[in-house]
Amino acid sequence: MCNPLNKEIVRDGIDGIEMFYLAEKHLDKDWLMAKAKEGTPLLTEFTTNKKFISLRIEIGNALEAALKLIIIN
């Protein structure tokens, strides 16, 4: 039986990957990579950087704004 906390962690990871995929497609890649490096030095390793949450929100807000422009046009 899988621990519900583990399922939540996996779900958050998948959500992060999906958001990053969309961000790569719709945002400036240089800006996005600079933000990602602020949160974690290596994209393949877990980070305990507390700034990561605020960076994820910032990237999410930028992605939301970009997608709204696509929907409007």
C-alpha cells in the first residue's frame, strides 16, 4: 500500500513537470532557465531551497499571462 503523502509528492512532481513543459513552450527560454537555476543548481536533483516555491509561483503567473494572451487572440 502506498503512503498518501508519497502520492501527493509524486503528483506535485508531475504537476511541476507539466508546468515546466508548458513554460518552455510559451515563455522566453533564457528567462525560464535563469529562474530555474535560482531555485536549484541542477534540474535533476531535489532542492530544499525555500525560494523554490516563490519561483514556481512567479513562473506559473508568467505562464498564466502568456496563455491568456493566446486564448484572447
